[in-house]
Amino acid sequence: MRYLVIKAEKLTKTHNRRQGVENITLDVEPGEIYGLLGTDHAGKSTLISLLAGYLRPSSGRLLVFGKDSYRDARFIREKIGIYPGNYPSTSRLTVGELLRSLGHQQGGMLWTEIQKISKQVDLDLSQSAATLSRHDRQVFDLLQAFVHRPELLLLDEPMDDLNPAIADVFYRLIADARHAGRTVFITSKSFYEMERICDRVAILHQGKLISVERGVQLRSRAIRKIEMRFANPVPKDIFAGITNIHNLTFEDNKVRCVLNGEPDSLIKSASQHHVTDFLSFQPSLEEVLADTYGVKIV
């Protein structure tokens, strides 16, 4: 029988008569980076709270390490790292003291490793945890999920508002966890973050799963808004036969379109004329869901 780190079957959670998640069925394998992609209020945080045992399912079944997520929550929490965590914000201990105590757990990070990573993310280990700024509290809270090297990381939109350099440090930690055979369950509102790091991605909309895809499939579906500027107006049939562009518009010497997948054919056709500028924009998640999956965002 195949071992699964997470197994959900027809999982439903209702909050005060409002649907949190509905009829969710998914499985997560050991050593996998599994992404949950959705807009605000899609149900991502509800699912993280269910996995951590903070919420009891209304119906269905949810197993983590083969154990009931709510009934066996104490056992499960010894094996997981969670962001956001529940560290004491009024603690008199320093950031370093709190991280070192977590690292002392069997198999956790050495103090020298904690020091190295803290320097990379510009986190002052000598500062009191109670006096951290909002940004530093986020960085500390995210780092604490990693230091005891848990078997499963539950990360709820961890990169929101982090600058790219600090986010890259945590992307490396996620990759390191995967290479060590540990499992990562991460949520995001960013299509491009998910296709960059995940082995599989579940797309959640209004509490329901609308698709589960491998990362390579998601990359092939990636859409971009393209604007090209030419030295002179170009004929309107210049891009005829290119199947992965749509919403094509011409305005004087500008051409705009939406590109799905690789830009090779588009660039080859455009290069037959004098291109003065080529701009690529990432659409919002709402636009991606509407364009790729036919989801209407209300």
C-alpha cells in the first residue's frame, strides 16, 4: 500500500454556515513540494488549519502521517513545522534563544547554521522576540518552521511581502527540505511562485478544487500579457497561424496579445519586422484563472 503524508477524502469544513472548504480529495507523497493556489478567501488557510489539527473537519476524512488530523493532533504537531506559527510574541527570550531551543530538537539545525541563515535574512539574533518589527516577525516566524527540520512543512503564503533576496533564501530552504526527503505543503496567490517550485499544484476556488496539475503542466499553461512596439505599423496577418496567442489587438505601431506557453513562434514572427520594444507582463491570478480555467471571479 502506497504511503502518503497527507490524504484527504471528501473533506468539508463549514464556518458559521459559510463554506470553508468543500469535498476536497487530495493526496501528498513523501518528499513532495505540493502547492495550493488560490485567491484570497479561496479556503487555503482553512485547509492549513485542518492539516495542523486546529480545526475539526465538518465531514470527510483527513489523515496526516496516517493519523486523524484532529484526534491525533498532538502526535502530528511533533512532526511538522507551521507558518504562521504560535510562538509567544510577549516572550522575554531573544530571537536567537528561541531558535536555538527549537534547533536542539533531535535532527534540528546546528547553531552555526541558524547563525548563517539569520545573517542571510538580516535577522538580529540578539533582539528580544517581543520587540520585533512586523517584517522581522514574519522572517523569524518563517525561520522557526524550519529549524527543527520537521518531516512536514505547512506554509501558508510564506513569501507574501518578503523582498526577493530574503524570499530566495527560504526557497533554497524549501528545496533543501525536499532533497532531504521531507515534504512541503505551501499555499500562495502567485501562479508563478507555484509553477517555479512545486512538484504538483492544486487550484482552489471558493473552497473547491478545480484542478490538480504537475508543475511542468502548470508551466506550459503560464500566460503572459505581451506588448510589442514596431518602427512602423505591421500587417495584421503577421501572427496568423500562431496557436498559443489570443486577444490580439493592433494600435498604430503597437501590438498586444496574451501568450500561453513559450514565446518562440511569436518572437520569430515579430522579428521579420523592426521591433523597437518587447514587453512582457505577469497577469493577476484572477486573470489566469479566468483565462486558463474558465473561472469567474466575483
